Amino acid sequence: MANDLVPVIETERLRLRGHSKEDFAASCGLWGDPKVTQHITPKPLTAEDVWSRLLRYAGHWQWLGFGFWAVEEKMSGQFVGEMGFAEYKREIIPPLYGIPELGYVLASQFHGRGFAREAVSAIVSWGDDHFHNARTVCLVSRDNHISLRVAEKCGYREFRETSYKGQPTVLLERVG
């Protein structure tokens, strides 16, 4: 059963909904895929890491009123990925405390189909309404050209290069 705190967003091809315990296996597949994690984490995540991530998603909605959605393809019902806004309290310069951070990740079999841009556009629109057009940020590896392009197509602009956990990172921002 999905979390009732999470609004459902529908696009032409996708449904964004709250995560449920039933998403655990698909999320493990997503985060266990080296193609998916190559620009996000030093190595694929374990089942333990994924479980903590899912609990963190639920906590965001409970405590902050925003978080990540599970993304599924409407036609097939397949789990496509996870995306949304978070506040991770990252140890990064400049600090991003109090600024919603957009994040998105898709299963590799759904890469190259325009799903990221479609879903991120819908989330950004939700964010504009929810955050009253306040500034949001996005943190992307300098080497992740596709993710940088998605962010830019959705209105994010680079404002700083920095390092996060020893990796070159681009910070992008958007004001609704």
C-alpha cells in the first residue's frame, strides 16, 4: 500500500506515486545496477542500503511534506525509477540546508526513452506550486552529461562547481 501523504502525479506515460514495501525488490534492482549508479555512488548499493533509502523517502514526506516518488510506466505498470525532492543535510560547500534538492534515477532499461525529462518536468511543476516558486537545487556529477542535460531542459542552471565526497560535482539551481 502506497503512502497516503504522497500526492500521485500522472504524465502522459508515467505515474509517480508513494513508495510501498512492495517496491523493495525493484528498488534493489535499480540501485544494484552499476550502469545506474556509476555517476551516483562509488559502488552499487546493497539491499541494506536500499532499505534505508526507502525509509528515508518515507521520512521526508512525513517530516518535510516532500520527498521522492516511485515512478512507474502506466502502460505496463513496471517500476521505472525514483525521483523527487529531498533535504539530505549533505556536507558540501556551499551548504544546501533548507533548500529542496531535486534527484532522479531511472532503471537502465528505461534510459533513452525521454522518461526522465517527462517525470522531472512534472516534479518541478509540483515543486513550483509546493515551494511557492522558491529556489531548488540539483547536484550532478560533472561526468553525467545526460543527467546534466535533463536538469538544464527542466530549467536548472549551473551556479557552482564543487566536490562532494571527493568527486567533481556541479550544483545547479532553479527559481520557479
